[in-house]
Amino acid sequence: MAQPDHVRQRKNAEHWTAQLYLRHVSIYLTQLLVRTPITANGVTYLMIASGWCIAASLLVPGWAGALLAVFFANLQMYLDCCDGEVARWRGTSSPAGVYLDKMGHYTTEGLVALALGLRAADLWAPGSSGSLLTWQLAFCGALLAAGVLLNKAQNDMVHVARAFAGLDRLADTAEASQVRRGGLVATARRLARFLPFHRVFHSVELSLMALAAVLVSTLVGQPLLAERVLVVLLAGVIWLVNLGHFAAIMASSRVRS
């Protein structure tokens, strides 16, 4: 009831952490939550708060901040599983819940991307605030955040466009997003299945990359070096991802009447 097949088998709405381990344990917290007065939307508010804590953690220098970010990223996804389970258990699913869920993921992933830039810039270090490099890295974080938000919005734009055109709701299946024509776009999508770099802009993946960057910087003995390379690289890649995402949508039947 709380974990129906149509939820577990969604193509895009179920993160790999949920499939791999979170859904196996989230139901136990859900069983406790439904015995309390907290609503499904109340659980979503906790999910939002934990997501913002990811970004706040990344502003803490060194290993501590990166480890905290990974912890809160998993906590956010855990609570993201539970809020829907509570809503389905009690039969209280609503547009408000969907809206809050969207708000949580949009704000979290935008703030996490921005925090990566501020972390790389080391903005609060003594004497760094006037450095050109500091502001360039902070700008890369802002550019990354804008790209992450646009990439997420492109998926929702499809649903909005279909609704405005009077079309049926799009099923969350691989067939619904399949490119109908051959050529470069179809080839790129096939390659992306083997190297899904377009999926690394989620809060979980970004926090894991931040942790890996700390490890690399420690090993080479140059603090923040890997973090800075990471932010500059991601700030460029996200816009290539957006371009490919746009092309894939336009080449599919999702926006065809």
C-alpha cells in the first residue's frame, strides 16, 4: 500500500539510493510516523530542511563539511521516501504535497550547487574576499546552480506544455521519453546509458563528488585544488547537458500532439 509497484518501477522519479537501500528501510520509519500526529507534508518539510543542511554543510571546510553533506543527502532521500509512504498509507496525497516536494528538490539542488562554488572559493578565508579567483569560483558556483535548476525545470516544462496543449499526462516510463527519430540525438542518448554523466547533478551525487574532491586534495597536498577543478568542470558540463536534454525532448514524442 505504501510502496506500490507503480512507485517502485518509475523510470525517473525513483533515485538509485531509494532502489538500492532506502526503500528497504524507509517503511520502518513510516510505520512509526503514521502513529504520530505528523502529516505527510510535515515529513516533507523535514526533507526540505535536511536538503538545505547539505548546502550549509558544504560551507564547513575540510572533511567535516563533506561528510556532513553526504549524511544529510542520504537523510533527505530517506525522508523523501517516507513522506510519500505516509501520504499513501493515510490516503492524504495532494497537489500541495507534490508542490512541496518539488520546492524541496529545486531549492536543495540549486543551493548545493551554489555552496560547491562558495566552498571552492573559500570566500570566508582571511584575505580571500578581494581575490579575483575567489569571485570567479563563486560565479562558477552560481552558473552551475542556474544550469542545475534549468535542467530540472526542463522535465517539468514538458508536463506543463502537455497540460496547456490538452494532452494526457505523460507516463514515467522509458518508452515515453524514447527518441522517435534516429541521428545524432538518438546516438547520444544510447551513449549516455553507458556513461550517465547527466545524472551527477543530484544532491546525493554532488555531495559524494565533494567528498571525493576532499580526498584528492588531501592526497596531492593542495587544499581545495580538486574542489576548484570540480566546480569549474561541472559549471561547463551542466550547460552541455542542458543542450542535450533540450534536443532529446524536442526529438521525442513527449511534446508532440
